[in-house]
Amino acid sequence: RWIISKYNSLVKSVVKSLDEYDITRSVRAIQQVVIDDLSNWYVRNNRRRFWAKEDDPSKMRAYLTLYRILTGLCRLTAPITPFMSELIWKELSGPNREKYGAPLSVHLTDFPSVNESAIDKELEETMDEAESIVSLGRAARSRRNLKVRQPLSRLMVALPGKEDFDRLLEYFDIIKDELNIKEVVSAKALDEYIDYSAKLNFKTAGPKLGNDVKNAAQLVNSMTSPEIQQFVQNKKVTIELDGRRVALTDEEITVVRGERDGYAIESDGRITIALVTEISDDLRDEGYARELVNKIQNMRKSTGLEVTDSILVRLASSEKLISAARSHEKFICRETLANRIEVVDENTLSNSQEWNINGEKTNIEVAKT
């Protein structure tokens, strides 16, 4: 429903832009939907449906939706990129398109018209919020050098209103999957996870305070975190200097925000998120397992194995990583189509590849079974 709504909103936008002879705006709108919405969001979040075996009904629906969007995009871009649109159209419709009554050329089809009933703006806005949360979470991970393949325990989200958070509930699975998070919870505010400190801006406060500037600096430095939070809200604080009361504003006091240990916080002005960055032994082991999956998948590709080929994995590494592989063997086998994982001595491997998996030297050998 979301990608179909996005597509019809795009058609509406492109038709309006082209009617106004504004090709640049229409092309940018198409680019944003194709790259960000279709490829990096719809296809990414439907990978398991696309990879399902044989004629799984959910797989067929996902493919059909994708096909309709792609053919619609070909018709939408045909006046702008006529040859590329024609090439993709022919690839999508296949060599027997005439037999099945499909138009021989994209230029023999009607230009798309918007289906207003398929546009759900509330759905689009909610999914945009989910994407923003994922983007902030990725930024927090990147800043703390935490790979997405390393699971984390919790993501806390602060939104302006409770209803904003409630309407996100059905998208939690997407957020958790994209950020590799075990739990997403609501937080009214994330100030308790931030350490505030304040210091006097001598350049702006000096002329007002004169000889009392040093005493004022000491008072400002000694402000508690709740006092600073109150100052941030009011943008003003009053201090006493030798019996006289002096008001200082945010022009004279600089507030520094720092994350507390174990948290990574990001905000875009409206949405604020806090990642719990502490990694337990169980989370560490799962991180090893996900890294193993990634490396085995890379080896499958490099050795020319088909997507459906079953494999045997032989592994030599530290006891720490071997223990993680044993604990998550079913997950690793399912994700890589491995029949089993054999733990062996490094000297017995004849065609292995060496990897550094989160600091653990690991030799992996993959063979088709």
C-alpha cells in the first residue's frame, strides 16, 4: 500500500511539473522515489519475500507489485529517457510480449494517470518517520563505530506526541530489522541520558559583569544538570554577585550536551533517538554469527555458486568465535543455505579464505554439496 501510494503521488507530482514545463523538478522526484523509496526501502525490506522458495503467495504478490511499479516508472520516464525506458520495458515484458498481448514498445502505451484513491498521505508520512528513525539510528551507530551487523538491545524514541509514536507501532519490525535492534520503546524525553554542562561566554558576558566575571564563571560552571535544562527552556538564569542579582541569557552562557556512558543520541529537531550501546555476551555472539553469514555469502558469490546451491562450511577460529558459531548454527545455516558447519583445525583446510571477524582471526572454506 505504501509503495503504490508513493508511486501515485509521484505520478501526480510529475504530471504537474511537466504540465508546467519543469523537467528538472520531475526528474528529481523520479530519482528520489526510484533510489530512496523503491530500491533502498521497498526492495530492502522485502528481501525475504523475494528470496522465498518456489511459488510462495507472498513472494508472488511482492514480485507483482514490484513489476507494476517498474513498468509504471518506464511509462513515466519514457518522454524524458526514451531509449533507456524502452530497453527496460522490453526486459520487463520479455521476448514473448506480443504473444501475451503486451504493447511492443513503451511508447505505444498510455502515459500514467494518477489513482487518487491509492494515495494515503498519512501512511506515507508515518513511513517517512520510520525512515527518519532508521537514518538517525544509523548515524548513531556510525559515530560509535558499531556495525549494523552487531545487534543492540534497545532503541528509545522521543516524538512530540504519544499518537505519533502509537502510529509507528506496526512498523517496529522494519525499524528493528534495519537497525538490528531487539526492542524499540517510547521515551517522553531523553534528557536523563544526556549530561549537561555550562560555561560562561567571557566575550559577551565580560562587558556586563566587569570585575565579577570570574565569580560568575564559577557559579555558571557549578550549575547542576537540572538547572541547566531549566535554563535551556527559559533561555535565562539569574545569579547573585556580591548582593546584586544579574540575569544571564543564552548569549552569555554556552551549554554543552554530552551523552552518558552506554548511550548514543541523535536528533533531527523533531525526532530524538537514543541507542543503548552496551553489548552483552549474547549480543556479542550474535554479532559474530551475523559477520560469519556476511563472509560466507561473500565467498558464495566469489566462487560462482548459484543462489539455490547448498554448501558445506568448514571453520577454523578462536574458541570465542567457534562458541558463537555453535550457538547460532541454525541461523547461519538458514541464511547461507549451508547443510552444516564443521569446526576443523586450520592445517586441514586446503582452499580457505582468512577473515578478521570483529578482531578474531577466522579461516572459512565453502564447498558445494
